Amino acid sequence: MPTLPWVTPHPAPAEGTTVVMASRFEVRSLRDVPRFFVKSLVAWKQVRSAPGVFGASLIARPLKREFYTLSAWESREALHAFARTEPHRSLMTELKPTMRTSTFTFWEAPAADLPIGWDEAKRRVEERRRADDAAPGKAPA
């Protein structure tokens, strides 16, 4: 299981809160894994210099066709600005056809709690997945 460990591009303030985002992506087939992995490394390079990011990590489970991301930001605005900036913006569009499922969850955490642990992030992603799956009108995967 390749894991890119938590990096801290910009130190978080000693006090205050951060916006944390965790995500899980599952690609449709094993054929899609190499492309998704390569593109995720492009986004990884971008996040390491993104304004407003306090930290990030990535887990790739190629044989399970799943990828997890975890990041902490100074604000939702900083996170959304990153998502709208190239190359991330184009990557989202390019990879959409390869996606089976994607789950995103957001929460606030004290800056002193960084880095956020993967156990906490995966628990929150799984809770979000269950909530999304239980939503009325949700089509089965």
C-alpha cells in the first residue's frame, strides 16, 4: 500500500482551527489505476505549493482500485481555490469517466491536532459513504 506521508508545505498557526478534507476514490477497473495514480501525483505536486494548505497525505491501494487523500487548509476558500486551479481543475474533468465512486468529507480541527491521523480520516470517509448510500434516490453502485 503506497502512502505518501504527511507533508507540511506551510506551517499551521499555533492556535486556531483548520479545515480538513478527506476523500476516497474508486476507479472502475484495474486498467484505470495507472492513469489515476500518475494524475494523482500531478495533483500531489501541486498541493505541495498551494497557498493555504497546512498539510496533506495520500494513500494508494492499486489492487483495490482505491485512493485516499487527506489535507488541512486555512479555509474552505483556500481549498476551493486549489480545486479550481490548473492542473487540478483539468485533472478532475479528465478522470471523471474512470471513477466508480468518490466520497468527500470535511470538518474543522484544531491546528494543534495536525497532522490528522489516517484512522480518523478513514472513519469519517466511511461515515460519509454510508450516509450518501442511505440518501433517498441514491442509485445502487
